[in-house]
Amino acid sequence: MSIVHRGLRALIPLGLAALLPSLAAAQSFTINGATFASQKAFVESGARCSTHQPSELEMRLQAAQERSWLADQRAQGRDPLAQAAAVSIPVYFHVITNSAGQGAPTQQQIDAQIAVLNAAYASSGFSFDLVAVDTSANDAWYTCTGGACETQMKSALRQGGANALNVYANNMAGGLLGWATFPWSYASNPSNDGVVILTASMPGGSAAPYDEGDTGTHEVGHWLGLYHTFQGGCRNPGDSVADTAAERSPAYGCPANRDSCRRQAGKDPITNFMDYTDDACMNTFSAGQDTRMVQLFQQYRAN
């Protein structure tokens, strides 16, 4: 299977793209051996991304910490946003196979995944440098969806400090695609820090329509401090980013002109990497998201 799929996006007329969600909702949807009643049911199950969904209180407390840190920096004559330079993030890639050594991505797929990240984050000033790749054959880790197996896996394999991105690629069960930790969680549990993705979601994988590597892009967005675009629904502060339009619920497929918060300005940000649309539909971070990632990297991950 070809690893580069993004050129196909231009071949899908917007009118047809708008029909895809209704068509998807009418038929069963299978991802990595797990079958759901529809793609809508898959998205609503939480399998698209199992990163912790913060409560409104958690978000308020986190926002207060961010404001306090930024005010303190400026009181000391520093503006971390104005002074921010390009940041190269070291990547440690951990391949998890079953005990027979099956299920590993190719080196070409790993390189392509890093290329996808570099393309997606180019506007933010972040780049990703693949430092090392290791492989572990462990049946429990191979199908891990969190809990004790995650703790054991990460404790054994994680490398680097707060600035280092550790990616774990496995064959997680239940139709899950991935999850990540937020940057503010590092201080209390550094060994748990990182991103876990379904190997089949990597470029050239078999998890269509999530097979172009943007599960990795999405989860790294969480690792850098972004919430989902539909966080909080139509209520303020939403995803804590002013220039992403409010969104009542996650989008799936590629629903052109979707507007789920009609009393607020802007159509749903269906092409944003932090929504739940198909990989072929995702292609952007907003300027506000770029700014948020830069601030939170400086606050929590800069060495």
C-alpha cells in the first residue's frame, strides 16, 4: 500500500464529502478487528482517542496555572511567546510486537510517521528528530489499552526528559487508535509521559480511514497541551483556544460546512488535527493552537 495518501484529498468533491457521514452512519464500521454499529458509534465510543477528557473544573484550574506562569514570566521581563525559537523534539520510537515478533511496522513506516509530524507541526516551529527505535516482544504490551500494562511498558522503555517524545506503537485492542499524556502531568508521573498509537494507524497501515499517520499528529497535539476542538461543546471556554470555532460534538468522515454551534461564529473546524475526522480530512492547526503549544512547551517541557 502506498504510504502517501494526501494527494487523494483533492479528488473528493465537497458535495460528496458532505454525504460521507450520513453514509457511514448507515453501515457497520470495523477498525483493527473491532466492529461498531457505524462510524458514528465508533467515534462516540471514545475509541478514536482515549486521552483523558478533563472536567470543566480541571480545565479551569489548569488555565489558572497557565495565566499565573505567563504573568510571572512577564513580570521578570521575559515573554516566552515572543522569544520562542524553533524547537527540535527528540523522538524515541518503541515498537511493540507479540511474543512471536509479529506486528512491527517497517522502518519506512516509522520514517513516514516522523515526516507526517514534521509536516503537520511546521507552522508551530516544532520539528521532530528520530533519535532511536527499539523493539519489544511482549503479548501483554502488544494489546495494551492502558492500566498496569501501560505502566509496566513505559517504566521499562521510556527515555529522555520532559522534552523527549516517546512514541509506543502497538496493536491495542477494542478498536482504539491511541492516547497521550498532557504536559502538565509530567512532573507528577514522568515515567508515564508519552504517546501510544495503533501501529495500523501509521502511514501505509490498515486502519483506514485512519491510516495516514494523523492519529500520531492528533495525540502529539495532546502531548503538547491541546484539547479536542469539541471540548466543552458550544460553551466557553471550549478548547481554550480563541480562534478554533466552537463545536458541539466530534465530527467524523469529512462533513463539509458542518455547523453544530449555530449561535456562535464559524463553521466546525473539521480539518483541524484535534477533531475526529478521517485522516484525509485533517490538515491544519490554528495560529492560536500554535501559540498554546509553544507556551505550554516552555512552561512544562523546556529543559
